[in-house]
Amino acid sequence: MKLVTAIIKPFKLDEVREALNALDVNGMTATEVKGYGRQKGHSEIYRGAEYLVAFLPKVKIDVVVAAERSKEVAETIMRVARTGHIGDGKIFVCPIERVLRIRTGETDADAL
Ligand SMILES: Nc1ncnc2c1ncn2[C@@H]1O[C@H](COP(=O)(O)OP(=O)(O)OP(=O)(O)O)[C@@H](O)[C@H]1O
Ligand SMILES: [Mg+2]
């Protein structure tokens, strides 16, 4: 199993959710977050000039899926969340050791 974490532009959340739904992903968590990337939250960088880091609102999506589906999930998020402009976001993929479904006691892939 893999955890696919995507930091995306907030207005892309609905479209990403619909695309993941169409892939039969069973669940996801979305969190409002603040972050910055290479431009440190600014749309232009003036070389040598002093500037402050600005946190911008983003949405973080966490999806845990069977390992063999993680590529498809990450590529779908990338395709749907891309505008081609700076700040489109990042996707991180990590291994997941164990999943427990609280109501039923099912574990791992059965619990997803
Ligand atoms: N190295 C990182 N570690 C953790 N979070 C990051 C990292 N880089 C970016 N993020 C998160 O992703 C969000 C979007 O990053 P962003 O798309 O601006 O990355 P970038 O590398 O600057 O790419 P681009 O040049 O396309 O803007 C950030 O606001 C932050 O929340
Ligand atoms: Mg950036």
C-alpha cells in the first residue's frame, strides 16, 4: 500500500475528487494547508532583492491505495491539477505499513 499525498491549488479540489472517484478510490482526506515552493510564495523573484516568504493557501489530499494503483492515482492527480502555471503543487508517494478499518477490524488492502 502507498500513501499518495498531493498539495494542490484549492480550486482544483472538486475536479481531483471527481477524477479519483471515477477511478474507484474508496476514500480520501483533504486538509486546508499553507505552503510555499521555490518562489517562496511570490509570483516574481527579484534577484538579490530581499523578500519575505509568503505562505499561500493550498489543499493537501491524502489517498491510501494498493501499491499497484499508486502510479495511476498520482498521474491522474497530476493531469487534473495542472494549470501550467507556478504553484500547481507537488505529489509525494510513501509506503504504508499497516491499515486498520476500525468498524470491522479488517486490515491492509481489505481495509481500504
Ligand atoms: N519541498 C517541499 N516540501 C514540502 N512541501 C512542498 C515542497 N515544495 C512545495 N511544497 C508544497 O507544495 C505547494 C506548491 O508548491 P509549488 O507548486 O509552488 O512548487 P515549486 O517547486 O515552486 O513548483 P513551481 O515552480 O511549479 O511553482 C507549496 O505551497 C507547499 O505547500
Ligand atoms: Mg512554486
